[in-house]
Amino acid sequence: MARMGRNNLYSYGKYVMDIIDSRYAATTLSSTSVLTLTISVGVQDRPAAAPQTGPWQSDYKLFKSPSIPDAFASLSSIVFAYAGTPAFFNIASEMRDPRHYTRALAICQGTMTAVYITVGCVVYCYCGSYVASPALGSAGKTMKKVCYGLALPGLIVTTMLYVHLSAKYFFIRFLRGSKHLTQNTLIHWVTWISCTAGNTIIAYIIASAIPVFGGLVSLVGALLGTLMSLQPMGCMWLYDHWHEGKTKKTGRWMFMVGWCIFIIVAGWFLTIAGTYGSIVGIIDSYKASGGSSAWTCADDSNSS
């Protein structure tokens, strides 16, 4: 029995490593698609959505004067880009040595921020207001197919990760304290499949009902990203360290209290203002001539 247990453990470990390797490969392909797009917009004559005849020059601007709803929606999109915070707990809990987590987080977030800034600046510099949404279609129809072909495995893996991540929270909450949480029972599998299927169906309904990519991203960032990434984190630090101020109020403690209060207040502000700006943008897109409509397959990416 012990021998069979070791063999099963080895097989399971090999299976997990195969999954991890496939995720790395998918992530590499997604990064390759972004780099391909960045290079393509730099060498092409003009973006796909720009006028195709006559002289053309990028209309990018370093400083603009957006409307208040547009500004709030843009801030919400940035929140969405960093809304992976709920995954931090799962990753830290499954690390061999959680003490390395801070270093891994700093490297990950630093690299991600550098890529965001570099790719965003280059694409906007060459495309200006004709950037597609999503941006992978900014370099023309041919490169659009190439970029999406490279990105598709990574997009599928990312979808699976987010579906499983949220499903795990519900799954553990539903079965906590029961034998079905860890045993191979019918209730165990019915609950797990229901959680993953439910998340997938809800996500599909939301994405189909709001086909405007930019509006959808900003709405999710404002309505859900802030509630997962900003307010709870400030409250958690205050909960963990508030007692320290009862004995000695150090400069660091007072700074962190002020910072956490700022994060909480700013988070609620973005939740309200960002949701307003996103809804206004979605409504404007529906009203526009040839604009988007729910439950259709029309291409509204500004890349046709």
C-alpha cells in the first residue's frame, strides 16, 4: 500500500508539473503576442482603423482633457489591470517557503508594471486615438490574426485560472467543516462542478450583455476590482496592526494608518465614480451610430 501511495503521489506530482509547464508555455505565447503587436505598430504605415489614404500622422497627446466620466473609467481600467490581488492568498498558502512570497510579488508586479508602461506607450505613440480595443487588433487584419493566434492559449489558461480561483473560495466556504471538502464523494464533485460552471455562465452572460470591451473592463474594475483589491487590504492592515498603536504610536504606524485610510476612501470613491463613468461610456457606445449591441457577434474593436 505504501508503495502504491508513493507511485500515486509521484504520478500526481508529475501531473501538476505538466500543468504548470503548460501554463508557462501559454504565458510565454501571450507575451509573444504582445511583443509582436508592439513591433508591428512600429513598422507599419498606419493603424488599421486610421484613414488608409493620404498622409497620416499619429495624433497622440501627452496631456489631454477628458470628460469626468472618461477619466473615472480610465482609472477603473488601471484598477482592473491590478485586480489579481485576491489570488495572492492562494499562491502564498501553496508556496513551499512562504517567506519568499514578498520577493516573488515584487518581481512579478515590477515586471508587469514595466511591460504595461512600455507596451502602452509604444502602441499609443504609433496609433494615437486609433488604438483598437482590445489593442491586439491595432496592427491590421493580418497581424490581428497572428496576435490573437499567439494569445489564445494564454487567454484560455487565464480564463481557467480565474474561474478556478473564484470557484475555490465558494467551494471551501460551502464544504468547510465537512468530510466532503477533501474526500472523493458525489457531493464534493457536484459542488465543485457547480461552482466552476456557475462562474463560467455568469461571466459569459456579463460579457455578452456588455460587448464593449473598454466599458466592460472599466466597469469590472470599478465595481469589483476596488472591492477586492483596495478597501479590504486597508481594513486588513488596520485589523492586524491597530493594537500596536495602543502601546506606542510610532511614525511608521501613523503613516500606515493614514495610508490605509486613504486607500479605503479612494477605493470607495473609485467604486462609485468609476461605475458611473463606465456606465456612461457603455450607454454612449450603444447610442453611437453603428455602435455595439448586446448578444451580437459584431466586431466593435475598432480594428476592422
